[in-house]
Amino acid sequence: MILHPRPSPIAASMYQLRDIGIDAIILHGPSGCCFRTARLLEIDGIRVFTSSMSENDFIFGAMDKLRNVINEVLEYLKKECPKKEPYKIGVVGTCASMIIGEDLKSAVEEFEDIIIPVEIHSGLNDNTIGAVRAMEGALLSGLITNREYERQKKMLLKATEIEKARGMAKNKYLKPNYDDDLEKFIEILKNAKKEIKNGKNLKLACILNAKKETAYLFSNPLLELNKHFNCINIANLDENIGFDKIRKDAKNIVKEFNENGFKIDYITGGLDEYPIACENALSYLIELNPDIVIVSGVPHALLIEKLKDMNPNVITVGISDGPRLYHPIKEVYDFCIIELDAHAKVLGNEKIVKSRLGEILSYLNF
């Protein structure tokens, strides 16, 4: 049992549908369901509609209303976004529609365009279940291959495993923490710079292990650190893995790195492979045996304690999103820095976004 709020499977299915490349999403439920997710996705260019179920619909059902909404959405798309190929629409369940047993699959059968039903509600606990069900719908609709479905499912299940063991899905209450170790980390960097000037050969390893588009923000601290230090850089920025959007995001970041003279020494995987890319990063780190390690994105996915067992003197820093992650990260890292609202800041962007830490580093003169 998890005692603190967690992301919803409904929201996860909506983000996954966006990655698949749908044109619009219809939430079959009350107009307020997943309001924040809907608005954030619209920043990213996804049109989100609702069937606006009411109290009467909870009793008598709303299948006819849903069919009418699908027709209205198709008319809207034909007018506002004309194109030759069939439109792709995700129809996503909510707690209200799923509890009363609305059959989304039967509601979409009459349409010629590609309508992907995702029967999901928030009572399924793991948010990644929503993403898996979106993938199942995409597979049945022929939008993805079975091979890609299996790869994606493996990543999602691994992500759940990591969050339950080391992250925000722990079965205890995680108190939000809005203070972090930023000032202490800056002091460490200042001391490192002094030691380097005095002739010490310090190895500083920067690791990007970020989840999808959040890499636009979590790559920023590494970009700034490389302006001050000769870092060894490790990143999950394989441009040939994932859906078109994921590949494009990786290409955009690599391009910007190159323009800033940023060299990636080792690529660990794709932007949707952070649950396993961390394993490749760890193997590389153990060979490298650095003095300071900074992991940005999903640092708790990396078993940093294995490196510390080998070298107890290594200084480890985790950079992540969300005040509830501070304590889980501090259990395994020496220092933790929290970036707030990372997801909201990167949506709609195709360039690296300034992070709190990165902005501070850009003004420092060691």
C-alpha cells in the first residue's frame, strides 16, 4: 500500500499515446478528470477532449454521448488539421466510465479512422499499467510492431520495479522536501576546481539518465558543468531507439551538445530506456573509477552503492524532479538536488531548457 499520492495510470496512458503519434485524445469521463495532464499535453501539441460525463451518465451510461464526441472530434480535426491519411484518436477511460462498465472497444468499432480504446482507471495502482494498455491498443490498431511493444513493455515494467524498490512508489509515506544540498554541492565544485588548479588529477563523471523529454532539462546541468570542468560524459541519447518523437528529442539534444562543444564519451541507450541504460552506465563507471559522479534525471535507477562499495571516497550527487524523491535519493547518494516541475517546463520545447542548477552554474566563476 502506497500512502502518498502517485501519478495516475490515466495520465500515463495519455503521455504514451502522445509518444505513439496520435492526433487527439478523448477522455471518457467528467470534464475535470486529468485536467492538469490534459493542459500540459496541449502545450505539447496534443488536442485533448472530454465526453463530460455527468451524474445522469453515471446511472444510465454515456456510450451515445461518447460516439457523438468522437464524431465531433473527427470533424474538428478535418477542419483544423486536414490531412490525407486516417486520423488517430485515443479514447481513454477514467474511473467514472470504467466503474460503470462502459465498453470503449464497442464504441469505436463503427469508425473508419484509427480509434484506440484504452480501458483504464486510477485504481490499477501502477501508473505504468496505463502506458502498457495504450501500447496494447496501438498494437491491435497496427500502429506499432510486436517487437516494439515487447521492448516498451519491458522498459515500463522495469521502471515500475525501480520506483517500488528505490523511488516514489515505496510503500511508506514520503514527505515532500523543498530544501536540498545545492549549496553543499557548489562548495564541492569549488574545492574540486582548487584541487585541479593545484595539479590534482580529478575524474568528474556526468551521467544523463533521463526519462524521455525531461532530458531537455536534465541535460542542462551537465552542459554547464562541462563549461567549468573536463568531464567524462555518459548519456542515454541513442538517436536510433524509440518512437519518432523520442528519437527526435535525442537528436535535438545531441545537436545542441555538439554546438556547445559537449562530447559524449559513452551512450548507454535511448531516452525511453532509462530503466536499463543505468546498468550500462554503472559498468562504465566501475571501469572509470571517478572521484565525483553526478547523475541527472532518474539517479535512483543507477545502483550507485556498488560504485561506493568499490571506492568509498567517491562523491555522488543525484539530480532529479519532485520533492518526494529527495529522501529516497539521499539513501544512496551523498547529495541530492531537486528540480521542480521539470515535466511542465519541457513540454512544447525542442531545445535544452534551463534548470535551476544549470542557471546557477552559468553565473559562477570558479
